[in-house]
Amino acid sequence: MKDLLKDPKAFQELAKQKKPKPNLAKNLTNAFLVGGGICTLGQFIQNVYINYFGFEPERAGDPTTATVIFIGGLLTALGVFDRIARHAGAGTAVPVTGFANSIVSAALEFKREGFVLGVGSKMFILAGSVIVFGVVTAFVVGLISTLI
């Protein structure tokens, strides 16, 4: 044991051997099913907006996205989203529900510091980079499409 503490390479090798191997097929299946389920729910919500609220199909995507983000945020606040994400992995991170989860999780983590300095300022720690990337990408794509 003392040799492992003195030799970092030996420790890394032992840790690599002891680390459990992930079940790739199970992880891929869970991510596919949960991510597909979230997208199916989104399609159902969009159909409700089109058929029952009279939205045009081209415009129904906006309230659908807002609704799915709200549901993801609510499930995060209730502690349900994290339990789903433990089994689904990337299946919950890829749709917009992952975005909602990142914002609400940060807000909940820092709520003890107050609403302004905690929730208000820390809410966009992770989501801020996503928003900046989206804005910059939209600007570049818009610029390219204008020039072409």
C-alpha cells in the first residue's frame, strides 16, 4: 500500500483495473429510450398546441419548447429529474430538458446565499456558456447566409 502512495503511476494502474466497466449496450439503450420518450412527449405537446389551441404548425414549436423546459425545470426542483438522469444518462441531457436542469440545479444549489447573490447570479453558471455559444453561432450563421 505504501508503494502505491509513493508511485503515482502504480496507483493509477491499480485504479484503472478496479474501476467498474460500464455496460455500454444498456447505457445506449436507456439514453435512446428516455431521450426518445422526451422527444415523443414534446411531439405530443406540440400536437396539443396545434389541435386544441389553434397554433399554426410553424409556430407551435415555440410554446412547445417553453412547456418542455418548464416541465424539466419543475421535475428538477422536485428532485425527480436527477433520478431519471441517473438511469438515462445522456438521454436527458441532449433535449432542452438538460438545459432546464442545468439552470434550475444551479439555482437550487445556491439558494441559501439569497435570491439575488445566490439564485440570481449563480443560475447561469453553466447555462451562460450555452446561451453565449447559441447567440454567437446564430450571428455567424446569419452573417454567412446574408453574404451568400
